[in-house]
Amino acid sequence: MAQHTEHHGEKLPAQTKEIWKTFWILLGITALEFVIAFVVDPDHYKWTKIGLFIILTIVKAYYIVGIFMHLKHEVKSLIWSVVLPCIFVVWLIVALIVEGGYIGFERFLK
């Protein structure tokens, strides 16, 4: 699909500055994840480490979806039509994992 470079006689601003800013933010977050992975003791801070990884992954997903997939500049109804099903899928996965744990627990008691 051809990209239009002019709008009513004016050139559209290049978004390379925003893309490079996002690149450096994602690089910094990834570097922070590597530091956490190799520095934080997994025996004492296991759940803290997992929580930090989840939070940093959500932040990275926000930047990727918002900037590179252009969802940041869309109307709110489209954004919510993408976000809500993702939230329900995550809820479903957590519910299945929890319920699956109960089945194993019931078998253990018998």
C-alpha cells in the first residue's frame, strides 16, 4: 500500500525521532532485565524477580504496540477493543492454572 507523503501541500513530519526514542527506551528496559536476571538472587527474591519481569514486559509491550503498531494514535474505542480481549485471555490462563492446581491437590489427598 502506497504511503502518502503530502497532505494538502505540506510534508508529513518524519517519525524517526520517536522511533529512535522508543528504540533506546526498549534497549534500556532490556538491559535492566539482564541486570536483574544476573544480579538478583533467585533463591531469596524469586517472586520479586518474577514481578519485575512481568511489569517490565508489560511496559515493553505498551511501547511496541503503541509506537510500532500505531495503536497509540488510534481512537479509544479501538484501543479498548484490543486491550479487553487480552485482559480476558490473561484472566482465563490464570484461572486455568489455579484450577489445575486444585485437581492435583485433590488427587494428593486421596
